[in-house]
Amino acid sequence: MTSPPVTGATTWRNWSGGLSFEPATVARPESVAELCRVLRAAAEQAVTVRPVGAGHSSAPLVQTGDVLLSLDRLPAGVLEPPHNRQIWVGAGSRLHDLGRQLRHHGLAMPNLGDVDTQAFAGAVSTGTHGSGLGLPNLSAQVTGVRLVTAAGQPVQIDADSDPDLLRAAQVSLGVLGVFTALRTRLVPAFQARRREWGLPVEACLTTFDELLKVNRNVDFYWYPRRDDAHLRTVNPVTDDPGPDTLPGSGCTEERTGSSDAALIKRRSLRFHEIEYFVPAAAGPACFREVRHRIRTRHRQHAAWRVLYRYVAADQAFLSPAHGRDSITISVHQNATLPYREFFADVEPIFLAHDGRPHWAKIHGLEGRDLLARYPQADRFLAVRERLDPDGRFLTDYLRRLLGL
């Protein structure tokens, strides 16, 4: 027996357990028509609504004392047959389910992040990304969006009908409306080989640019306590440059499978995370400063890794990679250990290198200090005002975040 579309207060927790709150109600619409009714009722009652997917974000983007709106029961998976290697996907679809469904159509996501537990809409709305030369974040592949506005009206957005609206929707934090489906560009499905290598940290940094040129995907993890690194490459099995392109002590892991399986690293450890996008040219210097700070001040309690990746530029108004190729540096901490002072101590290094925070990760920027880093922020805010003039999707945190 399923629970009703709207239920009373319950404590909600995110994936890491670092965020918990009690919304007044949790809505679980099972159709777009039902979603429209929920939003119209919220407008009549003048209460806030926050859409939620898998709850993988560390930032309090979904926290509300009013209506928490779950995407879990809306239609998920592939909603329509593909056309021109584009396909409509249900907003609440989990990334780990999409790979298999897309393979059925002979297609695959162009890239994925390090994990695949997120809902597709959440991953898109916060700028989730993988790593690789010429490979932007998931949001940049979105060519159309279906959402329901705060007034309870369904809307379809694409570049032909309103390019500004699409560029705002691609990374929108759930403040424009509730996504019901997204159309995304895909690539032909392919088998991929993943390799991991044990290397000195400096070898990873000094060879990274060259490795980007000869490998489809490349990134590396630095482990502070051991002060060593693992470099990862993923390539199509039909276009694999082979192990001779890599320096170091040899391959520590190798596996072959579908591209979505090869790109993901399965792990059970849960964590908190701060991640910043810095201009690609600033990446090595920024990383070296972060490494020095952690080694000299935090090495004893830095319980997990630091991840270094490359993300191609895109044009979404609030994308952290807007207008510039970027290096992303992610500092992790075990979810059972203190992290706030640790993260606060490394954050100024990112800011000094013109960094922009990942929207779904922990950071300390708000208002003008944050939006000054986004050249098109005013265009995004104009679209937000147009779609939700009453601020139905805004919480106190989001008002501070966006300087409203």
C-alpha cells in the first residue's frame, strides 16, 4: 500500500546525514496534474515549496519548514523514444538506473560524475560534472526542460522558444519551478576500460595536461595521510591509448564494462564535501596550496581524499564553469567526523584563485560575494522573478544565497 500524495511532518535527512529538518508536509505527486494541484494549493496558502530528489546535496538547498516536494513518484526513466540522439528523461530518474535504460536504445550519457546516486534533475540543477577535455557538466547537455511553475502551470522550455530561459534552467537550484522532465543530448553507447594508477602527487600534476589530450576521461585522487595519489583514466576499448602513456608504479586496478559503469566508483563510505571550480590555468597552483594547507594543519584528521578534475566551459547562467574551462578541486571528509573548521580553512585558497563553489557542496559564500563571480547572475535573477514573482520556491537560505 502506498502512502498518500501529501503526508504530515517527518524528519528528512540528506545522503550524508549532515542535514536534517522537519518539513510541515511532504508531497509525493504521482502525475503532472497532481503536481499542479499541489503547487496551486501552496500558492493559495502562501507557503514555501522545495523540490527534492535523492538528497545527495550537502548544501541546504531543499531545507524548508513548509512543503517538501518529492520527485520520486513522478514518471521516471526514458519517457519518449530518442530523436537525433536526444531523449526526454523523467526528472526524478536516478542516474544509476538511466545507464541501463539508455543502453537499451544504444545510447549513453556523454559523461558522469564520480557517483550516480543522484536524481537526474538534482544533478543537472546543481551543475554535477565528470572530468575530461571538452566534456562539460551534465547541465550543458540539457536541450529542453518541462517544469511546473509556482502558479501550477506546466511549461516547456527549449533554446528555440526562449534561449535565456533554457540557460537559466540548466543550473537553477530548483528556484524556477519543479522539473518534471528534461531532454538531454547523448552519445552512442560504448564499452570502456577504466584503469587506476598509483603515482606521486607531483607526477599527476605535471602530466595532467598531456594525459587530458590522450585519454577521454582523466582525474586523480590525493590521499593526505599517505601523501600519495591514484590517477584514473577511462577510454573506449576501441580507442584506448594503453598503459604506456602513464608514468609511475603500474596499474592498480583495471576493469572493462559499459561507459556508465566504468565512470562510476562504487563506495559505501559517506562524506561531506567542499568543491570549487577555478580557471583551468590556476588549477595546479591552487591544488599545491590546498595540499600544503592540509599537510601542515589538517593531516591528522583529514580522513579522506582530495579529487582533481577538468570540466569544459558552458553557457548556463549559474554554472560554475560558465565561460571558462575549469579545474575542480574537491576536499572530502568522512561524514562521521568534524568538517566545518577544516573546510573553512581551505576555502580562502579557492577564493584567492577566482573560484566558484559547487552549488550542492558546502561553502560559505552568499549574496554579492557569491554572485559577483557569475557574470550572468542578473540575467538568471530576472528569469527567476519572471517565473516565481512571489518567491514560492525561496527559503531564507536561498534568499541569502541569491542576495534577495
